[in-house]
Amino acid sequence: MSTRALRRLKGKQRGQEALDLGDLSLGDSPEEQAEAEVGEEQLDTANAANVSPPSNSKSSSRKTKKNKAQKNFSNIYELIGDAENESDRVSPDEDPEKNKGSGTRKNNNKDVENQDQKNEEESTKSGDRAKKKKKKKKTKTSEDGQLNGAATENIDLLLENVELSNGVSLQSEDCGCSVRRSVLHVEHRNLNSETELKRYFGARAVLGDQRPRQRNRHFHRSTWMTSPKESWPRFSRPGISMTLLESKNGVHYFTFEHNRDYQQMQFKFLDAVESMDPNNIVALLQLNPYHIDSLLQLSDVCRIQEDQEMARDLIERALYSFECAFHPLFSLTSGTSQLDYLRPENRAFYLALYKHMMFLEKRGCPRTALEYCKLILCLDPDSDPLCMLLLIDFLMLRSREYKSLLQLYQDWEEHRNLSQLPNFAFSCALCHFHLSQQEDVDPEEGDKQRQQADQMLQSALIMFPGVLMPLLDLCTVQPDSTVSSHSFFGPKSQIGQPPALAELTALYVGRTYSLWKEAAVMLWLEESVKEVLRRVDAKDALVEDCQNKRKQRYQSAPRNIHRHVLLSEIKEATSTLPLEVTTQPVMGFDPLPPLDSVISYTRPERQHVGASNESTLSLFFRSLLPNFNLQGGLRQEDDMEVARAGQELNQEVNRLMVAMRDMLANIRFQEPPREDNPYRDEDEWD
């Protein structure tokens, strides 16, 4: 009798039986299902004959199905199933009732048990094999780890040997390359102003909901210094390239080069500058949107017209053009890539970096501006053509890099005599004062920093007494009568300064006076001034020694300091420039070029026609179009272009004459109103 017939006899339907955990298996094969049905039929017939309770037979059949389903696994869970079966097995002594109920099953299923034993042996063998494989894998991974560790150690040794051979970690005798690499190390992430703005205001406030436009999107090259904008014209190489000149003592010397087309653009740019018309530079940029000197010059024009956003955008475009021309070996962060300022092709890169740095400082990103200052200093640290040592202390104070400034002063004092510069003498004292005022500093360490700050400030005031009165004047602080009337800090100290020292002090005061406006700093300055006056009245030996040093030194400033003062545009400093600087023309794209410049190509001489015999009409047309020449005909350069311009000029003149004739012919003079005019106003004058 089938199982379906037995269920009908018992009054049960399919699906109404109580669920048991033994019924939940992963799926039986068809052979097992057939064997299970045969076993159920035999058990049901035996139960019907013996009228035994149906619960025992059902439980025994479910157990057989469960054991078979768990024994015949062919996947990785077979071992787990065997372990569970071993834990679930019950000895015959513990449950005698179950053994009695399953007596009939033992007699009828001996073959099934033998098959189960074979499956168990196979499963144990497969488990042993899996364990052996795991052990082999573990030994292999341990050996691989040892090999990787040995390989990394060898790689580290090789890198150290390469650095030693290149001279990166060696300290040179004159400038200390390792010191510059540690103190003036440049990081790529700090060259982006958005990194600093995100730290101040958060990424959501800086970026907002900016999403790149997918349509008509220009794909630019990824750069470190600037991020290209969608509003920029499509980039095409303007003709600038970078070449490696030589490598010496681990330092690579590069230079920019101009091809023939870019040289022609440079000549046209010089003509546009001589015309004194910014529209000519704009016309040149429309044809060549990434010409460097045109971008720098037009940026100055926009800045003078107070269009700061446009001026900054032009500088960023120039930097992007430069960065696309970098040599593969040129690095902004290694400190071993240098550019010679004596070559005119390299000067535009220096000026673009400097102007971008000043825009960042005014925008409120002193940390990013400090990174660009270090970059400019590392490009030529020996000559320092833009004299960045006069600016780096201010940016470090603005970005609160106090320890870095003190480390730089300590390392560079031996070969640069930084204590002879007013900015380092006062800024280092201010660094020690700020370190002593920090909340997390030790009381003993704070007292030590305060004593060192007092000592350094007093020495700076004794060495540079001409700083105090202009500093108090810009801070809008009225000095005490004992200080202003004293001969050491009075007007005599400023009048008797050497010209170079007056230039340095005016530059420092005009730039950093805002850092001295804090109340705590001003109280500390007042205490130090009183102590200095006491030492001066006591005729301290240091006072006379510093006076002799001021007379012997600071007689004439080098050319790079004058160049820095011109670029800074600080009124207090530019008024102290000597006559040989103020009387010569200064170009914004190349201020005060070095006297020993290395010229790679020269501008051809232009054939100027004398204007003494020209008429007034000829001069008028010359002001409209510089290429117009009534006497000598068209000029030799750019014949086709000039000829086309001359034809257009003649057409415009003819149109103008026709328009003037028509205007004169159509003029009608209005007759004066008569006395009998009823519409005449009585208040109108006769």
C-alpha cells in the first residue's frame, strides 16, 4: 500500500503534518527518496499489523532520512555535517526506549548501515586530505611572507644606495641640501587651495553641489598646482617645452625653451606692450590663449582695474600652461629640480608662482601660499632671485608654523646669517612668544620659551631700533613720551639708517604690522622696550657693537631685494628704493632682469620711419593703426597682414567720408521763434 493510501486511511492530508527539524534537509537524490518510500511502506505495514503507535515509526523514518541526507554530502560542508552528527549521536545505554522502537528498522536496514560506514570512512579521509592541504598552504604563506620581507629589506637597501649615489641625503658644504629637503619639503596636497579651505569650512561649504557637466565637456590634463576650468579655452600647446641641461651632485638643472612660433608670438607681445594699449594684448590672447607673458601682463591690468577674479584666473591659466610643458623628470616636491633665473624663458614661471602665491595669501590661504613660497625658494635656493627669505617668515607666522620657522632659522643661520635680516630677528622672537602662550605647553617649557622670546626681542630692538616707531604708527599705538623723546628710538634712529637697512625695515613693517596688533603681543613689546632703554642708559656693550655693525653693513642692497620690493608693492618700501631703480623702466612681465642674463634668442630690430616730416593726418591714422605709414608705404614685416589692414583702413576712410557728406547735406538749421509765437515760453531767454 502506498503512503498516499495510508494517509487517507489515517484521515490526514498532504501538507498538514507537523514540521520537524529532521524534515529540513538540503535535498535528497531520487534514489534516496525511493529507498525512503520503500522503508516507509515496510514500516507502515508492520505498524498496521502490530497496531503500534504511529509516532515511533515516523520518528525512526525521519531519522534515517536525516542521517542519509547528511552523510552523502559532496560539498565543503560535509565535515561540518559529520561533526554535528557525531555530537547528536546517542549511545544505546542512554535511551533504551528508542532502541526498542527501532529494532525492526535494524533488522531490515543492515545494508544501509554498511553503506553509511563506508561514507563515513570516505568523509574522514577527505577531511584528512583537506587538513593536509591547509597545512601546506600555511607553510607556503609563511615562506612567501619571509620572502616578501627579505625583498622589502633589499628594496630599502637599494633605495638608500640610490639616494646616496645621487647625493640627496648628503649635506653639501655651502647650502645644506638635506636641511632644505626637511624644512622646505613641499607636499602635493598642500599646493591645492581647496585642501586648506576644506579644513577651515568643510568640503560641503567649499564644493557645494558642484557636478561636472557631461555635455560639451573638455578633458584637461590632471595637474597639481591648478585645476582647469570649463570656462577656459581648449588647451593647445603654445610652443613651450622643458629640457634637462645637466645633473650634478643629485640636483637636476632644467630650463624652458621656446620654439620658432612662440618666439614670433613673443615679438608680437613686445610690440603690443610698446603700444601702451591693453587691447592689443587682448587681441593677441584671442589668437593665442595660453601665451604666458600676455597672461601675466593682462593680469596686472585687471588687478589695477580691481578685477581680482579675472586677474587670478589668468595667472592660473599661465601655471596650467607651464605644468603641461614639464619634463618627465621635473619634480615639484623633491627639492632637487632647479631652474636658472638668468634665462629669460624661466623667469615667467617664477613670476607666475609668486603672483599666484600673493593671490592665495590675500584670499585667506596662508598655508597654501607658504607651500608655493617654499617651492620658489627650492627652485634656486643659492641665489634666491625673488628673495623669498624676506617673505617666508610672515607666511609661517600666518599659518602658525612656529616650530618650522625656528628650525629654518637654526639650520640656515650658519651659511645665510639670517639674524642680520630684520624680519627673522623679530619673527623668531614672536614665534617663541606664541609657543609660550599655548595652552597645552608645560609650565617649565612655557617659562623657557618666554625667556628666550624676551632675549631675542631685546636683541632685535637693539640691532634694528628704526623698526619700533613705524611699527607703532601703523598699529595706531601712541608711544610713551619717554620712548618717543629718547635718542635711541627717536627720529634720529630712522634718519641715520643706511639705505639698504631702511629698505628692509620698511618692507618688514609694512608687511607684518598686523601680527603685532594683538593686546598680549603689544604688552610684551612694551616690557621689552623698557628693558632695552634701561640697557641703553646703562651703556651695555651690545648697544655699541650693534651700532658699529649697522655702519659697516647695509650700504647697498642687492638687485634681488629691489626686485622683491617692486613685486611686493608695499608703499612704505617702494618709497625707499634708490634712484637707479626708480628712474629705469620696469616691465611687469620681467621686473629688473639680471645684468648677466643668458639670452637664447634676440628680437629683430624694427625699421622705424622718422615722424618729423609726417603730417597731422598721418599721425592721426598712425594712432588708429600702428602699421599705417603714409610716406614709406607698407612695412616689411607681415606684408600680407599689413596690406589687408591697409585696404580695410582705406575702405573705412571712404565710408567715413561718405557718411560725413551725407551728414552735412542733411543738416537743417532751426529758425528762431517769432514774437507772435503763442507757444513761446515767457521764461525763455531772448
